[in-house]
Amino acid sequence: MAVVKLAALPSFALLDQSAAIISLVDDDATVLKALVRLLSSAGWQAKTFCNPVEFLSYARVHRTPVALIDVWMPMMNGLEVQAQLREISPSTRVIIFTGKDDPAVRETAMKAGASGFFLKPFHDEELLTTIRLALAAMD
């Protein structure tokens, strides 16, 4: 089940977003590889991070329009990453994903401003649509 905040956006807002580099944060290399393939098929570039601390260091220096962040990682959970990212880069849109359905985690992520919340395995088209909407919201 995916929880996605969808807003009515004008169609012109969904123009060329292919220049955006999407950040992916997950301690599972196989998930990162699959996400890179998916984003590539949609025309986006992705930068992957197995370590959330390295991602946050990157986000301090580079403009990160959208970050897909896993919840359960050993060094720092995704909600902590989301909170720190909000301080570092408030304009970054965050999409949270997880393998464990926990309504409290979902509620916390969405109240903290997540653009979407997905359970693994998620539907590719739903995720791509959520990324497009997150990018469009930055315009």
C-alpha cells in the first residue's frame, strides 16, 4: 500500500525534469541497484548512498531536489535522516520507503512533510508519478 500526497498541478509543471539527480538512501545495495535502473528508465540520474551520514554530508553541499530514503538502516533511521535533511535543505522533497508497515512511522513521515510513503515492494509507476509530482512542486 502506498500513501501518496497528490496535489492538483498544472500540466505545464511536468515539463523537462530529466536534468534532476535523485538521491537514493538505503543500506541494501540490491534495492539501490533496482531503483537506479527504474529511475534511469524514466530518464533520471540517481546518486546512491548506503550510508545516511554520507548522504547528509552530500546534501550540505549539493542541491538535492528529491531524496528517496529507506526507514530501517543500521546507522540512522530514515525519519532521523528526513529530520536532519529538513534542516540542511528544506526545499528537498523526501519520499520514504520501508519493508515494514508501521502506521506510526507512516504518520510521522507524512507529518514531517514527506511527499510520499511506500511499502516495499512498491509499484514502479506509482513511485515514478510521486517523484514527478515532487519535482513539479519545486517549480
